Amino acid sequence: MLVVEHDEAIMRQADWLIDIGPGAGSLGGYVVAEGTPRQVMASTASITGRYLSGAAKIELPSQRRKAAKSRSIEIEGVTTNNLKKVAATFPLGLLIGISGVSGSGKSSLINETLAPGLIRRLGGVAQKPGPYTSLRGANLSTRSSRSISRRLAVRPKQRGHLHRRLR
């Protein structure tokens, strides 16, 4: 089985790792290390190995940004595919993770309902969103909506997938 993976626990359990780099984009494209997880951890050329071995780490911030209810988007009554009247709040200005087992409804909520619903609400062109009863917040009818709309786009070759440009 071949898996492209970024999850540390999965990489540690792999029988064989192939680390490509050394950087991203034009700075990458080379195999910098391959072998068992221990061998990759021992490679000085592997950035992944440094993180797996604990030689490098990403420190958690001492203070997290706080979510403001007044700066959030709320969706309610989502019944796309297997979702059962789901309601969710998405605070703006924060990194939000959407998790769940395969088939639990993550893509139905985000890619098939929230993203196209927001894009259409902001005057953009998108596929018809999945069914929901309410989409509100973040002054969706004012100037702040332009800021949101600049960050949302549906990839033409992957209809329904949300692409969020990070700045």
C-alpha cells in the first residue's frame, strides 16, 4: 500500500518512508531520504526526519487567538448527504480544522454546502449548495464580505472543493 501522508503517527508506523524535498515548489523535487522511519530520522538532509526525531519542533504559541462570536459564520440545518440538521460556527481569523472518520460528512459540510453557499451569498458563481436552513454572520451583506470572497474560490477542475488562500 502506498500513502501520501503528513501525519506523524502514520509516518512512524510506516515500514518505509520516502522523503521528498528539500523544500516546497521549485525548492523541492528530490528524494532527500528514504528508508525505515529510524533511517529517515537519522538523515541530516531530511527536514521530516528532524521533526520525527524531535531535533526540530514547532512550538505551540503561548497565547492563542480568541474567537469572537461577532466575527464568525454560522450555518444551520445542513442535511447534505448523510448530515442530520448539522449546525456549525466558523470563527473568522482563526485556523479551523475539520475532522472526522471517512464518510462522516466533512466534505458534505464544507465543500458541498458551506463553500458554495458563501460564494453565492457573496455574489460569486458556484454550484448549488447542499440543503441548509440558515447561513449568517460576519456581515455577509457588507464590505467585510468582499474580504471573505477574495479568500474563497472553487477550483475549476475540482468543482465543489474549497480552496482557501492563506495570507
